[in-house]
Amino acid sequence: MQSIAVYSLKGGVGKTTLAVSLAWAAATRSARRTLLWDVDPQAAASFLLGAGPAGRHEAQAVFAKDLDPAKLVRHTDVERLDLLPADASLRALDRFLFGLGKKKRLLKLIDDVGRAYDRVFLDAPPGPTETSEQVLRAADLIIVPVIPSPLSQRALAEIVAHLDRNGGRRGPVLPVYNMVDRRRSLHRAALEANPDWPVIPMASAFEAMSAATGGVARLPAGSAAAQALFALWAGVEKKLAQRLKRG
């Protein structure tokens, strides 16, 4: 099992859509047994994967070890893709984790629940929170979606500097230009400045994911958006294999 965090310092960069799309690619493209763990209190990934209305608020109980995370796992309509959903209890998770004082609690939980999976995706809350710090310490790879703009690139630089300064990451950071519109000169200039970064274009199929529950983007296989997503996933798998080989 290897874990992949999708994280951003700021909202509105397509973080959750990218996390769900990559989890879908892992399950369908690579036939990986995949879990998406939604640790964002907004529960957007849970919504996109068809989680129904929250009943008992039990997501935080997993972190307190009052509840086995496997008991909250739900199957989705995508073969080999499961969901560990978020709920409103996560709004108090930062305070709980800070008081707990155990900085690797999430890492140990992933090691336990991840035994049944090949890939565990973590949809982290945006911003510098105690929860996101736990996510970054646990992930074998950190994917950071970046809008091709100076502010988003500045946010990425702040993330990397913070992680390097505090030793707060376990795996490498992979920046991804997301929601790219090549008609915009600002976007084209950003791509030219970092030609090696993966690029995911703006696509209506991705945007449509937020309009209905119960499914993820089934992009036409020949579309530019699908090819970009599959290329990104292939690169992620390659990086994970290299990391595993290095031990």
C-alpha cells in the first residue's frame, strides 16, 4: 500500500475533483484496490462519490480510536474504489489532534486500514491546519494542484518552504497545473516557465462532477482531458514505484 495526498494551501484550485479523478484512474486504469479517505470537513469528495446524508457523526471517532475505520468504509459504484467519508465531526478535528499531541496518528491509522488496499488517497483540507499537517506526514507522495497564476505559484512555494523548514513531509511534492486554459496568456506563460509540470486542462466533464452525486468523471477516452489525466496517473505510478524501489 502507498498513500497519495492531494493538498492545496488555498481553495478553488480543483483539489477535490483531482483527488476523486485520480482515485478513479487508480481503480479503473491500474486495477488497484483503492481507498479515498476524505479528511476535509467540507466532505466534497464524499458527495462526489455518492455518500448519502450524514447520520451519526463518526469520522472524528476514528482518530480517537473509538471506532475502527473499516466500519465506516463504503463501497462506491466504481469497481475497486472505496470511500472513507467525511462528516461534520471533522470540523473539530484540528482541536482534537492538537490536544492529542500525537503527530503520526493518521499515519498509523492508514497503516491499519490500508492493509486491504494498494492505494490510499487522502483529500486533505486546504490551508495550514493540524489535520493537513498529519496528512502531509503520512503521504508517500503529495500532489499539489496549482492554477497557472502568480498567486497559486506563490502558495506552492510557501507550502514547499514550510514543509522543508519543519520536516513536515514524508514524501516528495508533485505540483500539477490544474484547470488550465491555454487561451489565456497568463496560463501559457506559466506552462512555459515550468514545462516539466503535469498539466490538466479545464474541461466541462470535470466541472460536471459537482452537478450530480453518485459518480465520477467518465471522460471520453480520446479526449484531451482524459489523456492528460491518464498521463498524470501514469507519472504518479512511476514515482511511487521509484520510491518503493529506493525503500
